[in-house]
Amino acid sequence: MPELTDSVELAVTELVANVVRHVPDRRCVLLVLRQTAGIRVEVSDGSRQPPCPRGELGEDAESGRGLLLLGAVVDKWGVAPAPGGGKTVWFEISGYS
């Protein structure tokens, strides 16, 4: 599904960047699953703190748009508790319009 590559790469980059910026040990597990109709990606880390979309941002703000960007390039995303603690942030992108 090469047509999904750019969106998947951008969304993965945003989620992993959030781990690097906000999770104390900066470790995560990345799982990419090919599904019948698209791709599902899961990024799990050891922090129980859920991702929080920021409110109002100034036009010149250099950060804080990652979750907005994620929502713009994926079909759906969410957060679930990870086994053993922490959380998993996931997204799905359909291969069909």
C-alpha cells in the first residue's frame, strides 16, 4: 500500500516524537500491522499520562500541533492502557478512499 506511506511516516514520527519529549525514559514499542483495508500502528510507552491536545496556539508556536496533525492524516486514533502499565497510542489509515 504505497499510497499510505507518507501519512503513516508522518503519524509515526509525531507519536515517537511525543515519547521522546514527554516520557521520562524515552522508550517505546512500535507495532505496525497490515490490515485488509489499510494499516494500524501502535506506539506503547511506560507513561500513564495520556497525550493532551493543546488548546490555542500562536501562529509562531514551534510545537504543540502533533496531535492535530495526527488527526488530520489518519482515519481514526485513540489511546488505551498498555499491558503492564503505561499506554498505547494507536491509529488506523484505510487504503481505500
